[in-house]
Amino acid sequence: MAQEESISLLVDLAQDYYLNHLNLGDISKKYNISRYKISKYLSEAVDKKIVTINISSPFSRSHDLENKLNSIFPNPNFYVLKNTEDIAHENDRFYSFAAKYLQDLIDGKKIIGLTWGDTIYHVIDSFQSTAKDNMVFTQFIGENGKHNSLAGTMRMVQKVATRYNGKYLTIDAPLYIMNKDVRRLLALEPAIQPTLATAQQLDLIFTSVGTVDSINSIDSWHDSKKVLFPNVNSDSIAALVYGRPINKDGKLLIDESNDKVFGISFKKVLHVPSRVAIVNDKFKSSALKAALLGNYFTDVILNEPTANKILAEL
């Protein structure tokens, strides 16, 4: 067989097998060639680079970026989603990626705490349903004040508990309560006390990173910033972690006596064994960088643009 005819046959066989999805029996009848020879020709097509096979995982991790981040922030485990050319589905890919690794981290845990936000909402939406009757999902701090939003914490714990066929507990109280005595007495109310008692035993928290914009977007918080964060210049707030303000170096800007957050204490939060941050917004890179400098998370799930921007800022 001439070389041109040979290559033409390899191309035809490869197209029918790989693109037209004909089985070996159909191809054998079409070309009057034995199945053994067809298999041999298909292998030859691969050897001659007529056929190239690429396996592209939708959840490829950028280990290079993960290693670079770990060289600067050695404590957290990083999971960085590698970019693809499929820009149109970038967010959906990230939510599925984050859901996969977060569910791996959740596996085996019993008491899970979470906060609010669109990213958290969409990640939960991408969870694979599984039955874990002994699992409890709970708030550990109060509501963010966006009661009409599907991404509020109370709705979020209900949503994720449904995915696991587990139980959920809520805190029907605002995130910030100014009066110390009100915070103390409210924590003893029968409708709230069981939630806070359960939250003291958290195995894992998953959350995102907040910014001053998240405070400014709620009128009651925006108008009360000086009372919420006494002796804190709002311009010095680089991020909010678990509702508390930190500066660009990751230092907490309030002490325990000035902490207006209703829920378990900040010290108790930092004793939770697994604390997972999920960020896919490169405009939050400065906020995440500050949180990383403060060592507030044990695991960080993010996308490549955010990782690159953090490294560029450093």
C-alpha cells in the first residue's frame, strides 16, 4: 500500500472510531478489514501523531501556584483551580471544584459551621447529595442582615443540611449586638442556647472573606461602623474574618472587650480544627492576603486569577 493511501486509511479509520463512534464490528464491515488489523491501525495512528489524545480534567489544580503560596504561607492547604479556555463556564467550574474538595474535607466530620455569601451559596448548590443522618450544620455567629437574600446564613444551613439529609441549627439574631448584657442574656434564651452549645464543638467551618463593602452594603451596619468597631479607622480595615475586622498585616483590630459579634468567641473559632476559606473573586485578593497573613484558615480553595493577584501584590 502506498504511503499516501496508508495515511488516508489511518485517518478514515480514526475518524470513524474516535469521532463517529463506530464500533470495531461496524468498521470491519465498512472497510472489509479484520478487527485485529483495525486495532493495529488505530495504534499506528496514535504512534504517527495522526491521532493525539488529551485528557482534560475540569478540575485540574495548579500545583505550581499552590507551591508558591505555600512557600509564603506554610500553614494552610491550598487548592487552586487551574484556568482553562472555557471562560463562559469559569464560575460554574469553580463552584464544582470547590464543592468537590470541600465535601472531601467535610467527610467524616459531624458538626459543621458556615457563614453566608453568594460564593458559599453556589458551592452548596454544587454539592453531591449524600445521606449523613448524624451530621449537624449550624450557624456559629448571627445573621448578616440580608434577610431577603437566598445567601443568608439561616437559609444556607437549611440548604446544605438538605444535601446531606442531616440536621441544622440556626441563630435568629443579628451578627452584631452592641449591648454586652443583651449579648450575654440572649445567649441563654432556649431558642438560641442549643445552637451556641453545639457550635462550641465545631469540627469544621467553611466561609469566605469579607470586605468593608459587605458592611457598607447594609444600611444599619454602615451607619453604625464607629459603634461596631470602636477606635478603629474604617480605612485601616483590609478584611473581615468571621465578622471581625483585620488590617492589611492580618492583625485583629478589636479586642475581646470590644467584640460586638453575637455567637461563639473569636478565640473559640480559631480552635476549630478545620477552617476552610473559599474565594473566587480576584477583587478580594487583598482581603484574602490579609487573612492569610493572620493565619485564620487551615484550608483555602481559590481560583488561578485570585492566586496570581495575591502573589503579584506580595
